[in-house]
Amino acid sequence: MPKREIDLPYRIEYLSILDENGQVDIDLDPNLPEDLLLKLYRAMVLARRFDERMLILQRQGKIGTFAPIKGQEAQIGAVATLTPEDWIVPSFREAPAELWRGKTMEDILLLYGGYNEGGKTPEGVNNLPVSIPVGSQMLHAVGMAYGMKYRGRNTVAMTFFGDGATSQGDFHEAMNYASVYQVPVIFVCQNNHWAISLPRAKQTHSKTIAQKVLAYDMPGIQVDGNDVLAIYRAALEAVDRARKGGGPTFIEMVTYRLSLHTTADDPKKYRSENEVREWEKRDPITRFETYMKGKDILDDGKIGSVAEEVQASIKVAEQRAAEFSARGADPLDMFAYAYAEPTPDLVEQREELRRELEARQGTRKREPEARN
């Protein structure tokens, strides 16, 4: 029998609405209402300034290692399409998305300051905690989405991960299961070109990461990851499709990490300053400012007032975190959040630590008398 080509209706689209100079494609502009545009702008500025402040605090030894997000603030466009009933399942570079969804800055500061309390999701906020193991959170998101579908809920799960995570087995297992069972999950890959020191070219030989959807018969798209309007539009289509029973979607955001992988990293060891400068020209906030000015929504005065208001809110969050830290935490709380009902082993360990802490406190109280 002769060889023949299998006819597959696949193609990968690339979406960009707002170019690096702030010029917009009028036909693709989602024409969002002014209040939403301002909210998006403020959220992006807040994420950038908070990230800069956290880097200073880390260098001062006031918080531990974290993953800076500078240059990737446009991710907010994806979560802006969700309702409060939907869920997000983040990796470790989604502070902007978490803040949009109700996480507080003081909680983030406490988390990276070593306090368990900082990892607790606020009541009524449908965010899963930060996931550090690369790729594992995608499986969690798929499981949640399966549960939503099973229970007949008209909600979706949106999970974030980096380009490096697409080399993990978890990624392929999650994609396969999501497609087979057509669950309402949105996969958002933040392709920032570097998995720590490994460049995108050595991560995969695929021309795009988005084309990996072809193996799973899943809709996929590559978008300008520094264009908040393009991300919003692509995510909105994906979310609407999922709600209507159309199953999962994969979105590849082509962006760039302008700062460090984490604060334990030195990117000058593996990438050039020229590369960074070229990507700085594509800054998501700068281009969005230009767009907003063109619509007469922003001017220099408004930009200044947003900057002042953002800095004030960061200062308040920092003060609240410092006040909590000054009060100190109860070491016994480490046993409170592992299970809904503690296991016998945990109860035994908690009681052992409680007795030891009480004994130490009693020793400290007796010390002044002993010296007398």
C-alpha cells in the first residue's frame, strides 16, 4: 500500500495585540472598559514595585529566597478572566496573579519570611498555595477540574508553570488526562526563555512550546507574553470554551525574566546584558502605559498618583508583616495545617514538643532565682 499523509486540522496561532511601542491592532483590541484597564494597570505596577521592594528586603536579610517576577506582570491578564468561584493553581512566579486573586502582600512577606501563616489561603479566595516542585501543580489542577466537571459545576481551574516544567513527566501526564477526560482546565506556560540557567533552545527542540498540544488533540495558542491585552483575549476564549464543555486549552506566553531566577541566582553567569536590554524594550508596563495614554485614560499626573498609592500600600503591608513577626509564632502551629484531623503520630509529636517548650520556659523563669 502506498504511503499517504494523514489529514490533521492542526495549526498554531500567534496572538499579539499591543506591540512593544504601545501600538494596538484595532481589529483585535478587546476594548475593555476603562475601570478594568485602570485596575489591570494598577495591579501590574503594584506587582513590579512590590517585587522590587521584596528584593531589597531579601538583601537585607529580612526575608528568605524568592523568585522575582520583573517582566512577567502581564500574567494578570489571564486571571482577570476568571470569576471568584474559579481556581488558580500557581507555580512560584505568580505573585501578580495571586495578588489579583486576593492574596495579600503581608501574607507573601510572611511566607518568604518563614512563617507557615503566610502560606494560608485567605477565606473565600480560591487559590492553591505556591508549588515549589517543578510541574507537580499541573496534576493538581487537572484533578480539581475533573472534580468540577464530575460535580456539574460551571467553574474552571487555571494553572501556571514555566518552560522548564514542560520537560517534566507531570506535564505530559496532566495534558493527556485533561484531554482524554475533557476537563475544564487552562494550562498557562510562562515561557520566560530560561529554566534557571538552561536556555529555551536546550529545553526543547520544538519550534514552539504551544505545538506540544498537537499530541493531545487540545486547542493551543502562542501569545505575546508581555501584551496584557493579548493574554486577556486568549485566556477569555479558553475560559469560555471550558465553561461550555469544550475541555482544556494550552496558552504559551512568550515573555522574559528580566531579573533573577531566584535570589540565590546570578544570571550574569549564563546570559548576556545585551539580551536583557533587548527584552527591556518590550516591557509590559511601558507599552500598556502608552496604550492607556493613547485612550486618554492615563496621563503623567495619573501615573504619578498610582505610583504613590501603590508605594503607600506596600508600606502598610510591610508594617503589618513586621508587627506579626514581632509577636512571634507558636511553634505548635506547624502541626495544625497538615491534615484536617491530625494523625496519632502528629499528636504524639505535638505533645512532645509542647512538653519540651514548657520545660524550657520553666527553666528560664527559675534562672533569676538561681543567680540570686
